[in-house]
Amino acid sequence: MNIIAWIILGLLAGAIAKLIYPGHQGGGILATILLGIIGAFLGGSLYALLTTGTLQLTAAGLSIPGLIVAVIGAMIAIFLWGLMTRRTV
């Protein structure tokens, strides 16, 4: 996939994941794009693990099923980021 497709997929997946995921997630448009790209890799890798049984670094493509996988991956990334940055009192 070329860089423009990565940016479009990242923007769409990151924005949809931020809308669906409860709570407030900070960051601007670049953070949203980066979140979506990370989600595409995370979701694509998990999808490959579930379907083939092997762990491989793959990314979701720019299609409707790829967008769904990327949104799920971005939501997992938001959850993991929240776990890592949560402060304890």
C-alpha cells in the first residue's frame, strides 16, 4: 500500500476508533492518523494469527473489511495506551 493509502486508512480508522471508544482521548489529527496506522498493523497481525495460526506482521488493506480490522486494532491500541499511562495514587 502506498503512503497516501496508509494516511487515509489511518485517519479513518483512528477517527472511528476514537468515536466508538468511551472516554476522552487526546491528540490531534497526526495522533489520530498514527493511532489508525498502529491499529491497522495490530489488527492485521491479530487477524492473521487467528486465521492462519502464525504470528506475522501484516497490515489491513484499504477496504471495508480492512477498515473494520484497523478500527478494532486501534481500539485495542487505545486500551493498551490507557493501561500504560494510567497513574496510581
